[in-house]
Amino acid sequence: MSNDQKKVWITGASSGIGKAVAEKFAKENWKVAISARRENLLNEMAKNENIFAYPMDVTDSNKTQETFNKILKDFKDIDLCIFSSGTYERKSEKGLSVENVKTVMEVNFLGVVGCVKAVQEYFQNKKNGHISIVSSPVGYRGLPKSSGYTASKASLNNFTQGIYFDFQKFNVRVSLISPGFIKTALTDKNEFKMPFLKDTNYAADKIYEGLVNKKSFEIIFPPQIAFIYKIFQILPNRVYNFLISKFVNR
């Protein structure tokens, strides 16, 4: 194993986009630390010589810090962190549930905050590195039957924009990943037709290219989704509300 081998820590890596991204980075000869709750799935992935399993639950901030400390002890250095843990339960989104919103916020938002906090001191002292957060274009505007999920992603988008400036003075790059509809166990729960649906390998390729070969703050794909959501951002509320009511909330 080369001494100059790049090293990455990926959370939410046991399935979906996180798993595909971990396998992509391993294929590109990065040394990859993976974290998620399902230890059996992580251990299966760790059969790859470039992948190493560090199970944890992102909602436990103390465990998150302990996990990063262990990775750092084993790896000696980390170049990039990709925080992609997420949850979504469409059935419980149909009615407003305080418990559901709490659960979604704890994983999708506060879990990421805990991960960033765990690596903050390391990257600020190193004065180099890269933190990347996986969110969603739905964080830009509210959608029906997704009150908890869209709120968590809106929080994540604003949080990522905020820490971009906080880490900038330490020469640490922060980026936001906004995938469109990607076929995963989470999106399989959707009861509507998902436009421009892509597979996880497509997402992994786009994420790798954006993080390694480009310097933009946001990595959003596919291009059709990027265009639609950028338009949504600038639409007046009355126009946006009319369109969503007519074509989505039926």
C-alpha cells in the first residue's frame, strides 16, 4: 500500500449512494473508512482490500467522535470526509408526526452536525482537507407529504453553506452534494413516478468527478434535475405553490 494513497471517511456507507461511493473510491485506489449502523453489511464490503469497516450510529455524537479518533489512529491521516447518512419513511410523512420529524432530523441533520464536529479540530489544525455533505435538491423548497425530510435537507443545505465560510479561513474545502432521484431502498418507498431516475453507480461517478476533479461548492445531478430545481429556487411563491398543487399534490 502506497504511502501517498489518499484516504477518505464515508458515513451511510452500508447501502445506496454511500456504498456505491465507497466502492468507487476504493476502485480508484483510495483507502476507504466506512461507517454505518449495519455492521454485517460493512464487514461484507470490507472484503475489498481498500475498504475498512468502522460501525457506528451517527445519532450518538460521542460514538461518532470515538470512531473518527480510531480511524485517525489507524489511517494516520484523512484527506476527505463524505457524510451521507440519511433516512426517509414516506408512510410516516403522510401525516404530521413530531416523532417522525425528530427521527429524521436526528439522522439527516444532527447526525451530520455531529460528524462535522468530530472532524472540525483535526481539519482546522491540519489547515487542509475536504468535507463533503450529501443533501438533496428538495431542500430548496417545501414539498407535500415530506415535511420532515425536506426540512432536514433545508437545514443541511444552510448548515453546509454556513460551515463553508467557517472552514474557508483554515484552507479546508466544504462541498454540498445534491443528487436527484437515485434508485435506492429509500427512493423505492416513493409512490410517484421519479423523473430522470439514475442508478447508484451513476451517482458515484458524478460524486467522484465533482469531489476529485472539480472545485465547485455544489455537485448537483443529473443536469435536468439541476436545471429544474434552480428554476424552482427563483420562482415566486404563488407560482411555485400553483405548480406543486397542480402537478404534485394530487
